[in-house]
Amino acid sequence: GAVVSQHPSWVICKSGTSVKIECRSLDFQATTMFWYRQFPKQSLMLMATSNEGSKATYEQGVEKDKFLINHASLTLSTLTVTSAHPEDSSFYICSATSGGGIQYFGAGTRLSVL
Amino acid sequence: AQKVTQAQTEISVVEKEDVTLDCVYETRDTTYYLFWYKQPPSGELVFLIRRNSFDEQNEISGRYSWNFQKSTSSFNFTITASQVVDSAVYFCALGFSTGGFKTIFGAGTRLFVKA
């Protein structure tokens, strides 16, 4: 199956710093990538959808300036959590699709903001 | 509304029992996809199956089987002869294109399989 690599898998940072998470499709070209957030024992909440070369589409309630998404190529999307605060601590998951509806997921990034 | 409901929060079974995970969906799209994903303790989501709205055929893959019924808007998932390794959270998801293609997830069902 298709492989999506997400890095880092775990990051701890100080409040006020910015953190960048990378999502790469390793063996296919991803026309669309998605970013989700998951709180403990809860479902995945879609944060934004990004298409290569265009601005990301954010879901209602997601701060665009807080969560910067860049989809510079067909194999790479990045999520930057700017000026992170403890309430941003969460499990962030990316997924990628080349069409057909099936999304392949990265392993997730656990962010802890102190 | 576009919605996925997994009414079972947690299910606990003994190994070798059969277990069915329920999924009910709502959508105004006539073309849509339904999915099941498995999330083991490691956190990574594993794709299990995709069904499009025009294909109501049930499917069996090893110990897994899926029952798609448009009349009741349900897409249930059955594990036969469960094993400890099946312990995970299982998510049912709905993919639709209104407003740009996206996938929404149900709340998940946490399955515990005891030896």
C-alpha cells in the first residue's frame, strides 16, 4: 500500500515557540493532503485540506494564522503550529490521497507544549 | 447534514468471539464513500476498506466482513473469531465531495479482545 511518512513522531516545545510537522507521500503523488487533530480518546477532527500549489482550506473554527499549512510539492505538506501554547498539545495526523477517496495516513505527531 | 455515528463507545469480547461494530451515516450527497480504519495503540491509522455508494455488495476479507445497507444508511463491520491483536479503536468514515472532497470520522469504537 501507499506510504505516508510524518515527522517528527513526538515533539516537546516551550510555550511561545513554533513547531513544524512534515508529511511526505513516499511512493505516490498526493494531489490532496489533509491535516487532522485528535485529542485523547476522541475522534479525528479535520483541520484543513491542502492541494499542491494552492492555499489550504481550513475548517470552521481553525485559526489560519495559528496553523500554517504549506503544500509546496506533490509529495510534501507541512503544518506549522505558531506560537504554541499548552492548549495546542495534541496528536496531529496527516493523510494524503492521489484520488479515489482513499486516504493514507501518517503515523502522527504527538505535540506537547510546556 | 453529513454525519457518522458509531454508537458503541467500547466493546469487550473474549478471544474467538465474533463481534460487530455498528456504523450509521447521514449524507445529502448521492455519490459518497464509506471507510473503516483501524487505529492500534501506536496511533497510526490503517485503511481497512472503502465502499462507494453505488456498490452495496457485502465484502469478506479473511476474518473481516462488511455489510453495507443503503436502506438503513448503515455500514457495519464484523470480525469473526476475534484475536487479541484486533484490539484497537475502529473508525467508520464518510467521504463526500460537496464543498470540496473531505472525509469525516465517527467517534470510534474501542475494541478490547481478551485472551
